[in-house]
Amino acid sequence: MEGSSTMRCRGLRGATTATGNSAEAILAATRELLEQLVARNALSVEDIASAFFTVTDDLDEAYPALAARELGWGEVALLCAREIPVPHSVSRCIRVLLHINTTKRQHDLHHVYLREAAALRPDLTTATTATTADATAPAAPVVERVAILGLGLMGASLGMALCERRVAREIVGFDTEPGVAERGRERQAIDRACASVTEAVVGSDLVVLAAPPLAMRDLLAEIAPLLKDDAVVTDLGSTKVDIVTWAEALLPASGQFVGGHPMTGSEHSGVEAAHSTLYDGCAWCLTPTPRTSDAALRRVQRVIEALGAQPMPLSPERHDRAVALASHLPILAASAVTLTVKQSPDAADALALASGGFRDTTRVASGSPHMARDICLTNTSPLIAALDDYIGTLQSLRARIAAQDTQIEGIFLAAREARNDWLARYGLCEKPTR
């Protein structure tokens, strides 16, 4: 009998299809596949020894292995190959075989087959999707028509999830950037691309604002005269006090707005980075106020639950204080570390030597600068308070280092215990260090 604690090298398979033969389509499809393989098997990058990719002969604009590098798989051995043409095979297909080091048994691994590639292994497809889309898809749509305003990573991923789980009967979308809404339709994030905010909002039962925080005020003013009397409005903004205040001042029925913030995302941005599993299992903050109607709150909660996420009610003020610490401070810290190294006279040597620690610490510095700016300008007071505490901790570390204080080890011990406790308490897929 094989002991469950014995480490073995296992094979993990996956396949998907690209929407077209372009570098963007190939890499977006590959990223989604790799992210699902990692998430569904609770892997870390250190668990992956190698990845062998193949593509059908109708895909030649990019190596899918580049997507693995974009995801930070810097130490993983990668190989790409072209498949032999086979009659009646799935077109625009990308396959991957991962070799992973794990204590799991082979039959406990979750292989992933997406999009048209699901036809290759319907037996495995059923096993890997039963706990996601099919298991939670409602028997009837939760809402008739949803309008998504903004089709970047968050908005387009929401549309894909709504479509895959059949949560809405119709999904329409609009984006200010030319061509983005049509690309969202091609990627099955929306059923129809709209040419204007008016076209998207009129007649919609749920309107989702997926725009940067500073754009919300003008967007709320624009949609206010277009809303049905019983329409509900929510948003995906990463700050809440300002947005909720604007909504309650600008919308004709302020109780129809439910502030929302799903705690998920990626350093990648744009419609090409979107994928239908972005919201799986995430905490989704909702920030009702005394003016929020119970009916509006229930509608948004039902949609979130149908997507497999967990509604988490908080006041707008409590939300902004919490995300200043958990989400916004790390962006500033990662950016500061990156710039400190870049501006050093020793930057060339440092970057040549930098590896996993530097990459992981600075990952969120690769996110949207536009979004980071809006976060700073709409969550100013909580963020300043978090920064003051962080700077105080750094100053304490500096003083102990300057004093050659051997007791500084206690700070690192306390930090390690605090992080490992967080990982264990919330069931996050990372092995605590020893």
C-alpha cells in the first residue's frame, strides 16, 4: 500500500481551445487552463517540475509556454510541440501535461478540459466540472437581463461566469474602449455588445458597474435616468465609501444600489485575461446601508451564490479599512520594493540574482497603474493609516538592525507564525515553512 505522505511525481492533464489564431487568444486560453489546473489541485509553482504543451497545426502565432512564464513559472521546465494532424480532431486545441511532485494519489488529481476540448475526455470533464458550473447552476435564471458596464478582467470574467452557470437569461455589455465589447462577445462574456451605455442599461434588471473607482460617479449619473423602476445596480469597485455615497446621491431610488467588491483578481488585466472561474469560492463583500432595500440585497446575494462565491456583508467604512490593509497596502509595498531595487546603483546585479522571493513579493506591482491610482484617491484615510503603521514597523526593524539586536529574530518568528496561522485558518493552498 502506498502511504499518503509519500512524495511521487504524477502526471496532470489538461486541454482547452483558443478563440482564434492570435497570440492574445492562445495565451489567454492557456493562462485560464493553467490557473484552473493549479486551483483545482491546490498546487504551488514549486510543486510543478515540468510542463509539456502541444497545439494543433492551426495555431502558430504564439508558444503556449509563454503563458506559463507570464504566470511566474520561472523555474518550471517547459516544452512545446506541434501535433500531427488527425481527421475530425478538435481545432485550435491546446493541450498540456504537467509533471508534479505531490503526496496525492493519481486518482485524486483533477484533470481539466475546457471549452470545445471537453469533447476529448467527457469522463474527465464531468469529474472536474461537477463541483463548479454544473453543480451550482440554477434550474432557472436568477435574473432576466444583466448589463455589464466595463469588460476588463473583472467585468468580462463575471460575464463568462454568468453565462457558464446560466445565471442570467441575457447578458449585454458596453466598454468605452473601441472593440472591447465585441471581443467580449467573441469570448462569450456577453450575448450582445452594445454601442452605448443607454443601449446596455435600458430594460436591464441588474446593472453591474465594472469600471475603475474614479469613473463610477460619472457612470452613476449617466445611468440614473435610464434605469427601470425595479432595476438593481451593483459594482465591482475595490473601494466603497465614496462609491456608495455617490450612488445614494445620484440614483433615483437610492435603495436600489448594493455596493459590491469580490475579493479576487490578477496582476493581468483586460478582456483577454478574463476567465469563467475567477470568482469561484471567493469572498464577495457587499456593503448595504440603512437605505438599501431588502429586495435589492437579496437579488445580488442570489447572483453571487449562484456563481459559487460567498457574500460577505460589511459596512462601507469597515470594508475600506479592511481592504486598505489586506489588498491596497500590498500594492504600495510591492511597488516600493520594485522601485527601490530599480533605482539602486546595484540594480543590474540585484535583478540578475532575483528569483522566486522577489517575484512573489512584487507580483501585484504588475497590476493596473490606473486602478492603483484610483484606489489611492478613493481610500485615502484608511490607506494612510495602514501606511503609517507599516512605516512604523519598518522603522522598528531598521532600528534593531542598526543596533545589531539579536532579538530581531523574534520579529521574524512572530511574522512567520502569523502568516502560517492565516494560511491554516482559511484553508489556503500553501505549505507552511518550517
